[in-house]
Amino acid sequence: MCFYKQIQWSCGYWRWGGFTDQCPKEYRTGETCGLKFVNGVDRVRDICELCKKIEKKKRRRKKLDEDIARWSQLSNRTASIEKAIRDKAEVESAMQRMNEQHLQRQYGDI
């Protein structure tokens, strides 16, 4: 039962902050018992770094969609279109992993 600060962003993502208070049951100096309890919450008005990365991926996906639409009107861009489709699939899978990680941290018990 050691007490820590909790940092929470506006998007709901959170992480453990610094150690604030040691429980009375722990007798070794400088050691913690391993149980974490929230002693206070520091709220950050900005979104978390993971959300910022997700936003970058969304902008990249939008640009790839626009490129594919523009290149599909031209007949000599088939290789570029194929590469853009592969890149878009990679971006979408990365976004899905990031969203799952965000939800797991937001609602799970990590």
C-alpha cells in the first residue's frame, strides 16, 4: 500500500506519477510493497502522446487517400497507387494497435 500520484490526460489516458508516501507496513528504507494506490491526480488538459501519434497517422491516411484518388485519374501511376495502398494498410494496422493500447490503458488494469 504505497501511494503515488496519477497523471491523467483529457483523453482519459493515464500513467503512474511519482512516489508520494510509503505505507506504514513497509519496514525497509527505500523499498515499496508493490501495491499502488492513488494519492492524488494531476490532470493535464492536453491529449496524451499516443493520441498525438494517432492524429499523425490519421493525417497520413487522409493524404494517402487523396493521393490514390488523384493518381487513379492518371493511367501511368499504377505502381504508385499499389505502394500507397500498401502504405495505407500499414498505417491503418498501426492505428488499430495504438487505439487498442489506448483503450487498454484507459479502461484496463495495466
